[in-house]
Amino acid sequence: MISFKPALDRVWKVAKRPYHDLEAEAVERWVEMPASVAYIPPAICLPGQLDRMRATLFSDAADIQRSFAGDFEIVEGETLGFRVKNVDLVGGVLYGRRSVRHLRARPWQQLAYPPPTECLDGVLYESWLGNRWFASWLAEDCLTYRLAEAHGRPVTSRTASGGHMPEYEALLGMKPYRTDAVHFQDLVFFQDLANNAGRAARAADLRRRVLAGRTPPSHAGVFILRGLTGDRRLLRNEAAIAEELARTRGFRILDPATASVARILEDCGGAEVVAGVEGSHLTHGIMLMPPKATLFVLQPPERVVAQLKIFTDRQDQRYAYVIGSGGSAEFEVNAAEVQKTLDLI
């Protein structure tokens, strides 16, 4: 038999009656981690930086202004667990009886599929964001894995890992079952979005596991190069700023595109400051630098983002930023402002 759930999903969307998310079919749900109260500290910056903000991503301008202003408490919600029955995973999409959840973007839209021949029980820990951005994979999906392994067999549709992922998986002891065509008789998954105390503890555990009990020597800082990797966000004077910080502040310069995880651990694990252009590559530093260390982010004015501050707030780290001039694809940052901001840290 052939399943036409993908076609039916498209029909219902056209009719503006889309299928439910998978949570709607849960036969069991529970609180995995309770809510908790967290303090949101203010970001470190020179006066007038936000006056340069012309466009934002992931959040609107008011939310970013509030996050950067900080100095308030917030209730971080619960982490929830769900159990569903009889779900197909095919082509990066989960199909329930009348529910759909996409795990990654796809270049094509299938209309039907043969039912998977493999059947198993599993626990899903991956997310659409984690499949799209390395930052979300390391700072979020790898934390959800710790919940998954406590409930059964962790499963992912990611059939192959690239870049630094295999090394991180080995250091973290992650051994998921990989499949992209399976029928789950019983599937557990989580709503693991809130940065509550439980999630913060899992982030601290990730750092301990990756550093394997080592305490890297403290040093002034590291500038993590972005260059032309990832979505285009070129800091035209990136090399000049990195070299100036190396000369005047004793910063190390790290190119994650060519560095091993061992080198990343050495440079980021004891850094007092991790600096660089906003992007997923900075997550190496966020997840490895110690509490009270500072993430210093250089942002283009047409793509101001507060997402990385969410991670530093969670992990008792500090966040500093400078907004440059130019566009979202290419921009420049004033080197004197970089130095003055570092003086505030």
C-alpha cells in the first residue's frame, strides 16, 4: 500500500485547515523539567549602538531592545515530554494519523510514500532548527539528547554528520540510531525550548563532558573567524580587527573551518572573551568558555540578532556587542569601538 499523507497535508493547507502538529496526537504527556525563574542581565555596549539597527532576524526590534537592555527576571517555562503511537518518519518528515512535523527543509515535496518496512520504538531529539543551524544543533539538540537517552533509544533522521559534528558526538558519547525511513510503534519526543534550570544544567554538563575533566588555563580571549562560511555575512575588516586584538590584547585567532575540535577546546575552553561576527561558529565559544566569560558579537545593522544572548544568559555568561555599518551581506565595524567596548568588559 502507498500512503498519500503528504498529498493530503498539501490539500488541507490549501484549504487552510492544515494538519496538527505531532503534539496533538500524544497519548501521554508529562513535565520533564519544571519551570524556573532566571535573571536576564544587560548587554555590554557603547551608547547609541541600537540607533544603528535597521533590520532584525528571529525577533522584532522591541524584543531585541528588551533583551539587550536586560536587568529583569523572567519565568522560563517547563520542558515537556510527549508519547505518540504509530508515526512514520519518511524523508525528514514525521507523519501521524492527522499530524505532520517537518525536521528539515527539503528541495522537493513528495506526494506519497511506501510505508516503511522498519518498525521500532524510539526517542527523537533532533529539531528543524538543529538541522538548519550548527548553533541550534550544538546548543539545543545536543542537550535534548541527554533527555532522549534517559527514555530509550535516541533516534535521528540525520543520516550523516559533517564538519565538527562527529568529533563532538564522540566527546559527548552520543550514539544515536540513524534512519530516515521507519515506522515508530512508540515515539517519545520533547518540547525542549525553555531555558530553565534543567536545561542550564545540561549545558554545563555538555562543557564538562567535552573538556573531559580538564581545566583549560585562562587567557585574554579568542577571535573566531567567520570569513565567507555559512550565510553571507562578510565583515570586510575582520582580519584587521582580529590581528589588532592579537597584537594589543593578546587574543588568539581561531579559524573553525580548518581547526580541529582539539584546537577549538584549547582556544575557547579558558577564554575570558570570545569575539567574532554574529553566527553559528561562535557557538563553539559559548558552549566551551567558562561561566562569567563574555561573548563579544560584531553585528551587521540590517541583521541584528539576540539569539546568542539567550545562550549566554542561560549559562551565566556575559554578552557584549557592536553594531557596524553597511548591509546584511557585507559590513564594517569601527576598530576603535571594538577596543572601547572591550574596556567596558
